[in-house]
Amino acid sequence: MIDFRTEPSRYKHWKISFDGPVATLAMDVDENGGLAPGYELKLNSYDLGVDIELNDAVNRLRFEHPEIKSVIITSAKERVFCAGANIKMLSSSSHPHKVNFCKFTNETRIAIEDATENSRQHYMTAIGGPCAGGGYELALATAYIMMADDGSTNVSLPEIPLLAVLPGTGGLTRLIDKRGVRRDRADFFCTTEEGIRGKRAVEWRLVDEVIPRTQLMEAASRKAIEFAKNSDRPEGRRGIALKPLARSIDGDRIGYANLSIDIDRENAAATLTIRGPENAAPTSLDSLSCEFWPLAFARELEDAILHLRVNEEQIRSWVFRTEGDSAVAKSYDDFLVKHADDWLVREIRLYLKRTLKRIDVSSRSVFALIEPGSCFVGTLFELALAADRIYMLRGKREGDELAPAKIGLTQMNFGALPMCNGLTRLQSRFLGEPLRVEELRSRVGELIDTEHAELLGLASFTPDEIDWDDEVRLAIEERAAFSSDALSGMEASLRFGGPETMESKIFARLSAWQNWIFQRPNAIGEKGALKLYGTGKRPEFDPRRV
């Protein structure tokens, strides 16, 4: 089982140091520290374990270190920055593992960009030594790239000539959309093994600046301090420690403090039940810690999503339920809105945004069940809006003392938690009815019953007690009978309507190519490039363009 929970004392591959407002994340991959046997992580090549630590470090820098305003990513090894994803790991991994590895790595790169843009914690890269493939994609995720000007340091995306695959974590999209590299230059760059160095790399916009090797880190520190001057992160404030996340696994039940998962293997479904907060939100910022309910719930949900993706590949459907008091849940949204300008509340809101996005891009069918006793309000209603279908029970169950199901909108549903296409989930839901979103804004603070939720388009189906169990059961059983490949393609196509962003392009295009090129004989066949890499044998390609 792959565990996404970690903390700095357990890191094998990264070293963090601090100097005033600047932190340095130095990549120092343990060759023998791979997640699985059969490969060595030489030349700072990486597997999923390396990125699990990087994701943890990025989160901790945001929450635990408000004083850090700039972050330098570099290498702790002499004469190499990063060789990219480990080739033997890729060639020996299952197809689902490769896709999940690339997806998680993508999300980590986007979190770095989110930190620069929204947390005002400016990321830059200092490259000293060859920087290839996924290593260069890591650099591309930062806002400024500085490179040593010598005979050995270069940047490259050699996946096509060497491996018959594509850069797996957004490299092609970032070249064009983010760095504005000219198409003809990008074409050459992506089809040459040697890479580009020196002033040519600057001229082609592949890096921002080249510096003599002996002056690289000194120059990087000066640049980082310059960037730090433009940050609004507070001085003199204490961060909050992200304490170890408690989780129990007992057969087909997984438990957290605010979330439980029940796995139904017969129907290939997992039911995720989120328990709303028991007590109203605090009245001041002074008491906030990692137990603050929105942050605690987001951390648990993130871990649950990642665990289910990687360790439960056979589970095709996720069913979201909630339990709790809607008024109490709403009080936390009100708190997040009232204190939106506070640096820590900003980080919590951004964390919620990133966690909910993980649902959107997961290749799973998602249902929401809204029943008596639910608290699908505001941020928790985003779980329902992320679903492919929303089922809401009409009326009460016989003998049930709970009031009929209701839902509620808060200001958090209107801009704080966008999808990767840049739209809110309400805007994405009502692409054909944009005026509906403004109508719904007028209902902020109301509790909406099933009849009105259906009229407003906020529920897909509203069966009564007689039909509820059968309709929900049939929907889940039907999903388990369909082709998983077809469902992944259908859901990804339907979830992201409207405008494209760099982020939506990365996920849409990568989802397509990873589920195609990663399975083609030219890459993974017995005579494919990925299989033969390092053997000295030449791959044999099917020449047809299809």
C-alpha cells in the first residue's frame, strides 16, 4: 500500500533550509529509496515517493512558515539537477500506476504555481547540471528559472526521441501557454535528445537567466530576496503545525476523525461520509490550528482521494454523503468569508480549492446522496456539485425523526473554490443558463428543500422513500457494468465545459495521451522504446499515424 502521509523527519529525498524570508528545497534523491524494488533512483530521477514528499513540503511551507516569501528549488547533488521520472520505474509499472503517478505529480506542480500566484510565496528554480524531462517540468512550474552557464548544464524534454512517449506533467502546455516559446522552436526542442543550454536557452524563453556556475546560488538568493519584497505574507506571525494525520483501516472500512469510507467491492463503490463540525465556528482567529474543521476535513478528504486512486483501482464509483447540522457547517463558511484577508484563512481556502479539484480530475464516477440528516451546505455542497449526479430524497423516511433533506448555498460557492477551467462548479453546471447563477446568488443563506432544489437545477433526481433505494442501487450497479475506459473519457469530457485554461489543457490532454500512448506498442511493446531504454537495442516502431 502506498501511503501519502509523511512529514520532514521522514523525508528521504528533499532537504529544506531557511534563510530569512527565503527557503531552499534541495532535491537529494536517495538512490535506494524507491517505493518498489527493481530500480535505482540515480541522477535525482524520481518516482511517486519523491513527489509525495515534495507535495508535503509545499503544503508545510505555506501553513507552517508565513515568514517564507520565496522558495528556491535546486539540487543538492553535484553536476546534476534532475533526470526526470525514473525510466525503469515507468517501464516496470502498471498502466494505472503510471497514470496516477503523472496525475499526482501534475497536481503538485499546479500547487507550486498556486502558491506563487495566490499565497504570494514565490517559487523559482536554480539549475546546475542536466535538467531533463520531468526535472525540467518541475522547473517550468516555478515562476523564474535560473540556469548555470557552463558546458554541462542544459534543459531538455527528450521523451519523444528516447522513450516514444510525451512529457507527462504539463511540459508541452507550459512551454507554449506559460513561457510563450515559439512553436517551431518548441518542436525542435521536444525532438532533440541533447537539450538546449546557455544564451540560446534564454533567447528561446526556455529559462529566464544564465549565470556562471560559481555564482549560481548567490545570484539565486539575491533574486529570491528581490521577489520576497513583493510578497504580502506576514512577518511576525506564527504558522500552524500540520500534525500527523490519524487514519485507521479495518477491512473495507477506513476511518478518520471527520470522514469514513465504506467499500462495497461487489458494486465497485466507495461511500465517503463526511461528518460536519459539532461546534460552531470560533469567534476569532487566535485559536486556529490544524484541528480547525475546514482544514482538518480537507486534509482527510485529500488523503482519502489519493488513497482510493492509487490503492483501490477496482473501485470505480465514489458516493458522497454528509452528516451534521447545516447551521453549524454554515458558520464555518461565514468565518472563511469574514476573514478572507487573513493569510492563514487564505491558505485554508486555497487548500479546500485544491482538494476539491482532485475530485474533478479523478477517473471515478461520482454520486452525491442528499438525505435527512445531511449537511450539504456551502463548501460541503461543492462535493455534490462535483458529482456526476445528485440524488436528493423527497420527503421523510417512515419512522425517521430527522427533518427532510435540505441544501444551502453560501458565498463560498460563488468564486472561492473554482474548478481547473476557471469557473465555479455552479457556473460549469449552468453553462447554458448563466442567469441561473445570479438567481442562485440571491438565495445565499437559505435552506432549500428537495422540491425547490429540483426546480432550481440543484438536484438531478429526487425519488421518494419508496423508490430511493432501488434508484440509487441501480445507478451504482449500472456504473459497475460499463467500460471503465469509456466512463473515464465520458466523465472528463462532460465535467469541463466552457473555457480552457492552462490547467484544464494539461489535465485534458494528459488524460487522453496517457490512456493511449502509454499503452501503445511503440512505447511499451517488447520492442518499444520505453522497454528497451538503456539496453543498447533500437526500438521498432509501427509507422502508421492513426
